[in-house]
Amino acid sequence: MRRLSAACARATLSRVIHVRVPATSANLGPGFDCLGLALDLHLCVEAQLGEADRLRYHGEGVVPDHPDNLVHQGFRSAFESLGERPPTVAFTAHNPIPLARGLGSSSAALVAGAAAADAALGGRLGRDGVFALTSSIEGHPDNVAPAVYGGLTVAAERGDGDGYDTAVLAVPPSWRLLFGVPDFELPTEHARAALPETVSRRDAVLTASRAALWTLAVARDEPQLLRTASIDVLHEPYRESLVPGLSVARAELLSAGAYAAYLSGAGPSLAAIAPETALDGCRAALRRFAGSGGRVLELRAAGGYEVRREDLALSAVNTR
């Protein structure tokens, strides 16, 4: 059966598989390693059998044509998790997601590779299997969960430590999401190294209550709750020295009328959720924060990854 499955995968890969994966914003303030949002900025990857593992990369930053890139890692890991030998595959990637800016570029690449492999294998992993695999590789689920399922995701480690239970909420379509993206990178490992090993009981209580309030704000479409729900004491205070102007810009966004202002993922991008009446002031504050070499992105919430073969209709899942 395994040889047959691998043969079928090679036959499937004789046609191009297209995968589209959203950017993501994680943590959202207090939801460290558990809350995430899918964004309508997409990595697009094409996969086809090749004589060798290749990556043709177009888009943000530079990603070398090396078989250890994250797309190939996700692809190979999916095959190996099922006891299959992965075929050699050529990927072409078109990526508008800024690299190492806290917008989930690494997770998008892993998910793209794993989703392409799952399509080649006839869906043997399924969407839940793609999530389980990529969250295990990442070591935390806050970016891969929204990349897989879309919307606002909450991922909690199970009591036995074996994976995560994940729930999804649709983000109200009227919510406007803005991101100030500076022109410097902040690798996740550097941002994590700045964090303390322990926190006080009070900080733990504040974090749990505000993360819970986040989900209610979304479920009830009450964005005014985000003013409290997005305040973080667990990680953002320790990362301020790594992101110049963070505290000033956050204060300016709230003064301009933003519902929420928070460090996106590990940073350095700064996110704001704002009503229409506050957009001009928030844009100006984010432009000052991002600097002359940076940019401001205005996005909406998005669904999870999409896969199609050239002869099949596009399929997408937004919620579970």
C-alpha cells in the first residue's frame, strides 16, 4: 500500500499543484503562542515533479534555492509522517509576505509544503493532520493554526501534551487591520531570547483574562473590548528594546481611536485594529513607526490555505 500511495503521489505531481496560504498575525497582545489571525496577503506556491528538489523564489527578501528551505521541509515531513518516501519536487513560490517581520512568513512556507504533499497523497493527512504536523515542526501553534483554518484561531495544548485543540471564529468583516512594517528583520529566536523564564501570578491572571476577552470581542463583534483585551504584560514589555518606537507608536494609535494596538507575532511589525473614523490617524502613526524604508499594510481577515490541481476546482475551508 505504501508503494502504491507513493506512486499515486508521483502521478498527481505530474500535474501542477497550486497552494495558497495566508499571512498571519499571532499573539494579538496577550495571546502568547495561542491566538492568531489569518490575513488576506498570500504566499502562492506551485509544486511539480522535478529531477531534483528546487525552489524558484519570487517576492519579498531572498530565499536561496536550497533543499532545506521551509517549503521543502514541510513537504518532506508530510510524506515521512506517513512512512512514505518523498519524491523530488520543484516549487515555484510567489511571496508578498515580508520576511521575519512578525507576519507568519515561515509558517506559511511550512504549511504550503505540507498542504502540497497532502494533496499529492490524496488527502491522507487532511487539514487537521497538516496542522498537527506543522505545529509540531514550529514548536508553537499560533501562526500555523490561522494559516491552516483561517479566521481567529485559539490553540491550546492538550492535557497529555500530545498536540493542540483548536477552535476557530470568523472575524467580523467590518474590522480593519493595519500593520506598520519596519525595514528591519527581527528573527523569532532573538525575540524569544528576550523573555523571562517566569512571570508573576498577577501577570498570569491579567494575561489569561485579556486573552479570553479577545475571543468574546470577536464572537460578539464588540471591538471596543479590544482596548483592554489587547494589553499585554507577558512579552511585549521585554521586546520594546528590540523594536524602536514601539511604546510611542502604540500610544499614538490608541489616541487616534484604534480599538487595539499590539506587536504582531515576535515583531517588529505593529498591528492596529481600527474603525473607519480612525483610519487616517492610525495610518499616520504607523507610517511614522515604520519609517522611511518601511510600509503600512491595510488588510482584512482571511480563510485558511487553499489547494487546487490544474484540472480541479479550488477548495477552501474557512472554519471547522
